[in-house]
Amino acid sequence: MDLDRLLSGVTRPARYTGGEWNAIVKDWDSAVLRVALAYPDVYDVGMCNLGLAIIYDLLNGLPGVLVDRVFSPWADMEKRLRDEGVPLFGLESRRALSEFDVVGFSLGYELTYTNALNMLDLAGIPLLASERGEEHPLVIAGGSCALNPEPMADFVDLFVLGEGEEVIPALVDLLQRRKGDGMLGKRDLMREAARIPGVYVPSLYRVEYNDDGTVSSVSPIEDGVPLVVNRRLVDALPPAVTRPIVPFMEVVHDRGAVEIQRGCSKGCRFCQAGMVYRPVRERPKDEVIRAVDEIVANCGYEEVSLLSLSTSDYSQITDVVSALSRKYRGRHLTLSLPSLRLDSFSVGLANSLQEGKKTGFTFAPEAGTERLRTVINKNVGEDEILRAVETAWERGWKNIKLYFMLGLPTETLADVEGIVQLVRRIRGIGKGRLNIRVNLSTFVPKAHTPFQWCAQESEDELSAKIQVVRSGLKKAGVPVSWHDPKVSVLEGALSRGDRRVGRAILGAWRQGCRFDAWSEEFNWSKWEEAFTEAGLDPLFYAAKERSIDEVLPWGHIDPGVEPSFLRDEYRRATMQEETLDCQLGPCNRCGMQRVSETCRARCADPDSVGSAG
């Protein structure tokens, strides 16, 4: 391959060259199993994904496994590949994806689905699993979207559900044994893989539908295939990745990262991550500090992020920040703390890391009234919000960004106007000298959350609410940005879709849809046409209120959280009742005690049972 000629005239050619610091290149011929990790977005985005770094590190540590990376090429590179007849290739080996044994996709966002299809097509791999033979790579997918695998079921041979550290070694062992004896055909391989806990093989399940279009049943078609597939999880966090690949070019988050905690117990009812990544597991303080030291030594980063879904809830965060601040004082290391709580403690924590000029602080009230925050279980009062912003102002923060959601369940016009009123009160802090920006996102109901049964609001309803906020804040001089309601409708249709939605995804890709998450590339009219040609209505999936007893397309996937807990949380939301954080009080009996030693030990005490269960 003449890479120089191929990349001539392509924007950001470093996306496709490989050879970065800490990249691992193994001998192709001596490898037993060759795996291409595929991220269906551009390199600049994918290289910031910690999950990808974890799996790359994990696979490289397994004997006989060669690992490569591949990202979705931008339009100019796609054109060059097609014009030159060059198949999509891995960065380490520069081998075509079709030469690998496995192509594994990380699916973290529904609007990357057409990119995944495009990558397969650019590699010369049939898109439909049913059309791939023994000579083709096995196509695997994991990530949070895999917990509703049905929209991508036609294209993926098997899904890995949950945390890869648990299931991947067992799957690799099976695949290596298959290559070793050469006797196990693909169909038999699928049967063997389906017996591994945490592996879902769509072709071994039959989906039937009712006359009204809802799912009637999802059932195995062969004996020995589980009726319900369980998500896998680790009870203790594995060692942190301390020798990640350092990109040659600037990426979205150009810094090192240490996962200090996995899971969240706050119980926000709209948040899929907070439900499916349970339970909370912390990395010990000394291990966090050692990981930061090693990343700095191995990568030369001047910024390291301490990652968690709720970083300020990590029990030793103050000690970790203090120890690292002392250790690296004067050594040009910046610590960043994403996902902080909306309270004065978080402001003080962030302030302790900032020297000199403050940049900006982000708060996420999510809803404009205390009533609606109770509905979504975002347990923070208006006084607490105002105190947090006032503390930020007093400590030198002049720029504040506020995130709100529109279209939340039970939301009224008064709740929308409450956003305006709350922002105006915040605007008054510091005698109006605060610079406030407001971002409006759209509530999208997600699988395995208490709001999975809720309807998503229509484009017209959302647009009207956006206008209320924009008009109300215009006089206050507060700029407002918002999420395109059409994008939200598509996200809702894909996130709660069934297996038939795959026809629309395929049709949209054939229409030319790529990078649907990028506003400049999104084309709603093509998606509308694709759904119409598939005989489907996106609003059937996005805007339909589902019966609490309905068979859900993802009902055969068990994330660990009990459906009964989700139903009870849905009921508590409609009753405007809070559910307390189980880390600070009694166990809420969400179901994780069935699958987690940590939760099992905690829930063994009958006095620990909370009111939500």
C-alpha cells in the first residue's frame, strides 16, 4: 500500500498513519488470533474512549492475540479508499479488515450505527451476518448500546454484554481453540459462544410480533441457548491502563485518564449509565496515585483526568486530590475532575486544582423546578444550586455553563418557564457579572431505565419549549444552545427499536447517511425515507407510551437491575417520590445483589433494605 499517495490531500492524515507512541505492533504470522478493534467515529473522538483503551490493553495481554485499531474514515478518506480500490485497514498492521479473525465494534451511541455499516462495506465484508461465510471475520459488538442489541442484530454475529474484562478472555479462548482444531464451523461456534455468560447471539433467537407492531416474544430457537442473557461485570476494578497510546495529533480530550470509580448510585431515572453500570466500585487511593504517576512517566501528559460517572462521590477524592496536588506542585500537571456534583463541595474541590485564572464551571440542574427534579430523582434543591454558583463566583469563576433537559416525563409549561426563572436568579449572582451559557438537551427514553416506558415528545412540542426558554433568556443576555429535535427523535427510535429497525439503518446507509451525530452531516429527510421504505414509523418507537406489561425488545437482556425495581421507580416518579442514594443509606434492592459480591454482602443485612424496594 502506498500510504503517502493515499493520504495526499486528505485532511488530518495522522488519523490513518498509526505508529503512535505506546502503540503495540506484533508479528502477523505468529499470532493465533487477530482482532481489529473498530470505533465507528473519527480517530479524534475514538482515541478519547477509555473503554477502547481498556480492551486494547486487555487483548494485548492475552497470549497469541494480535490487536489492531481502526476508526471511521472521514468523507475525504472514504472517497480516496473507494476511488483507489483500497479496503479499510488497521493502523498497526495496515492489513485489510477482511484479513482479521474478528472485527469488534464499540457501540456507545446509536447515531454511529451507519458508520459501523460503512466500515464493514469499506472493508469488503458483507453487512448482513446471514451473508457472511466461514471465510469472513466474526463481527462482534459491545458497549452500552449492546444492552439493546436488536436494531443492530442483523449485522452483528454476537454481542458482548457488560464489562469486557470478564467475558473477553473466555471468548478469546473459544476462538483460539476453534482456529487450533479447524473443525468448528461458524454455526457450531455461535452455539458454543452463546453458552458463555454475557454473550448474545441474535441468530439463535426468534422475534415474533403482535398485530399492533409490538413485540410478542423473543425466544431461543435451539436447546442450550439461554432464555435471558446476563450482563457481565467485575467486582473489583482491574489495574488501570497506564501506558495508553499517545496520538500524534490533537484529539477531543488530549490528556491522560484514570478510572477512579465505576458505577453510580445516585439513581437519576433518566440516566442509562447510572442504571446499567451498577454497582459502585472504587479504585483504592494508592492505586489511583500510582496510576497517575505511571501515565505521566509513560506518556508525558501535562493533564490527567480522574474519571467516574460522579467523581465527587468517590469516597477518597479529597485525599487523592490533596496528595496529587502536593506531589506535582510546580511540575506543570493539571488534574481535571469531570462529572462533579452540583454542590459547594464540588466547587471547592475544583477550586483546589486551579491556580491563577479560572476558566469555566459546568453545572447540570437538568430541570427548572424542584418538582421535576424530584420526578427524575435529581435530588438537589434550588437553594443548593444557588449556593454552589455563588461559591463558584466567590472563588473566582466568572463563566458558568448550565445544562437542562426538555421533554422530561410529567414536564409542564411551568417547569419549562422554571428554567428561565432559575437562570435569571443565577444571573443575578455577582451583580450580573457572571457569564452564563445555557445548553438544552432533549430527554430520550433509554432501555433499562425507569423511564424506558415513557413517550418522547414530538419535534413540534420540543421546538415550542425551546422557544420559551430562548425568548425568556434573550432579554437577560444569556445565550442558549439546543439539541436538534429531529436528531433526538432518531436517537429515540434507535435506542428503543426492535430488530426490524435494522432495515431502516441499512436503508439510511444506502441513502448515504454517515456521521449522523455530526450536525453538519445529519440528514433527517434521508432517514425519514429509509424508515418509510422499511415500512416503519420512527415515532412508533420514539413517541409511543409503552404499557408497563409490554414485552420490550430488550427484555431478554438482563443488565443486573431488576425489571421490578425499574417499574417501582417509574411509579415513584409519577408519585413525585425520591429514592435515596444507597451508598449513603439503606439498600434499595435494585437487583444487583444477585450478580455482585459487593452488593450481596451489603444486602445480606435485612436492616439495610430501603424504602424503594
